[in-house]
Amino acid sequence: MSQITRSLSNLIKQLTKLPGIGPKSAERLAYHLLRVNKTEALALASSIADVRENVAYCPDCFNLSEGGLCAICSNPNRDRSVLCVVEQPRDLVALEDSGVYRGLYHILLGRIAPLENIGAEQLTIERLVERVEEGDFKEMILATNPTVEGDGTALYISNLLAEHSLAITRLARGVTTGSILEYTNKEVLADALTDRRPF
Amino acid sequence: MSQITRSLSNLIKQLTKLPGIGPKSAERLAYHLLRVNKTEALALASSIADVRENVAYCPDCFNLSEGGLCAICSNPNRDRSVLCVVEQPRDLVALEDSGVYRGLYHILLGRIAPLENIGAEQLTIERLVERVEEGDFKEMILATNPTVEGDGTALYISNLLAEHSLAITRLARGVTTGSILEYTNKEVLADALTDRRPF
């Protein structure tokens, strides 16, 4: 690597820090950025700066927003009696894409992960409790990831808010549409049997 | 995707233009750039701008350089009687890493690819001919990729410079060190037999 210029090796170093980008991919990306026309390369650079300059968290739900309340919190047509708790902004995007949910959200910005030293106090749980106390929610849907850590976080929150008069629900678990029972995990089948419902 | 902010969706759009980065990876990278500390994100942005600002092609060999001749052309210790012709700057880096070659290079910045409408005139072949005429080279090694297009480009160049009094060679082709004959392509074995040399 001694034959490449200083700014090129710096760019490769910066690209290698991105998730899923190894040294070889970083090299390929860097050479690509050198080859495309300058406007395109600079457009990427400025969009990175732009996103860091303009995007902030919504003070209510911690969704991404460009100044003030996010598009969902400020939308008068959303159902303000249901609150859906997710780990990350991209979980919100995924749920919105399903087109089924019309309530509000709360983004935890992570999950409780003792192995990574992430405790409840590093998440936005304090603000969640405030919102539940201030608001008039009838139901809270815990939509953390169906993983050990996500489930643990959901359990923690449901314990914390157990005394409030709102229904606490979670996402249904079962077989996925389009899957084949023969090849489905036994854990998934166990969930599907446990959560079975009238036809 | 309607739930994400304008600058975030712009960043995702820019990232999707990179080679090997699909919409999902672009989303993941964009959220990563939002999550890391601001200095790190801006360091990436400025290193992209920096590389486009400072890196140019060496006027002699078309290697990447920061102003004037590249590190190899300006190195007085390189052997100025041998010229190695490669397709891309990263081929030069790969050959340099092998540590065997001490001569100069010429980078074509591509290969002749009729299917992509890339002809000889879009490459740096004109300057290559000039260099061979001006310089005092005894040997030219054609080190284009061992592909149909790379071989075609090498053939074109060797025809073009056939009348000059310099030896034109190409990289050896054969079995790769560490490989197993049983699993080696018949084309590779044919090359290895044809290019066999005294033990």
C-alpha cells in the first residue's frame, strides 16, 4: 500500500471504518470515487456533512427529524392513543412500510445489552415513562427485536410501566407467510403453537 | 421510505451509487453515519473531497499522484529500462506488493472493450507510444489482466509497438502456487504446459 497517495490512503482508512466494508471493498470504493465525475463524488461528501448538520432526534419520540417534532409526531392524523416502542429509527421505517399501523412511536435508540455495557439509562426509557405519564395512551406495543436482548428490553419496560393503566402488548410471533413448515425452526413452531388463534 | 428525512434519503441515494452497495446496505451505512460521532462522519466527507481535490494522474505514467510526477516516476532508484503496462492504478499496487519489480509503469486507465464502447483512443496508449519513442526502454512487460479484453489490449499494444527495438514480454501463465492440480482448470493447465521451463 506504500504506492498510493496520502489522501487516497486516508480515504481508504475512513471507508474501512464503515460497517461491512473491509480493506478490499474500501479500496474499490476509493478508486471508484476517484474515477466518477467530481460532482458525483462531492455530492456524496456533502450529503454526509448535510445529514450530520440537519438531522436531529425528535424531542418526543427520538425518530430522526430535521428540526422540531418528526413527521409522525407532528401529523394530526395519527392515532394518539397507541404507542409503538422500537429499538431503532429503521425499525420504524420497516413498520411504517407494512402500512398497518397508524399510531405514534417511541424509539429507544438501542436495547439493553449487558455484554456491551448498555444499560436502561443509556436508552430513551426515561422519556418514554414521561410520555406515558403525560399522554393519554390506551395501548403500548413493545416491538423490540425478537432476540434475547430485545425481549429482555421489552420485559424491563413492561415491568417498569406495569402500574400504569395502559394495555401492554407485543408483536405476534409465529410462522412467516410464505415459509415451509418442514424447514421451520422448532422455536418458531413453538411460538406459533403457543400464540395460535381462532380461525 | 417516506418516513425518513430529506437529507437522510439524499445520503442513501448517494451511497447507492457506489459499486456493490445496494439500497439495504446504503440504508445501513447512512444510519451508521448518523450514529457515529460527528467528527468521524465529517472525516469521511472531507477525505472524499480531499482525494478529489489533491489526487491527479502522473503526467508520465498515469499513476495516481498528488501534484507532478508520481512516487515511482520521480524515484531515482527505479530501473528506467523496463516499462510495465497495467490497466489500473490498483494493478500497480498489487505488482509493487509482490516486491519483484523495480522498473517503471504505464497505466492504461482501462482496457479495450468493444462491448462497452471503450476503444484504444480512450486509453493512455498515445502517451505510451510517446514514452517508448522518447525513452530508452529495453523491455516492455504487458501486464494487463489475463482476460479476453486484457489479452486483446495487450495484443493491440504489441502490434502497435512491434517496429520499435524493445523486447515485448508478458506475465507468465501457469498453475498458482498452493493450488491443487486435480482441481485446476484445463485452460490453466494448458497454459502451464505451454509455458513450461527447465527445472
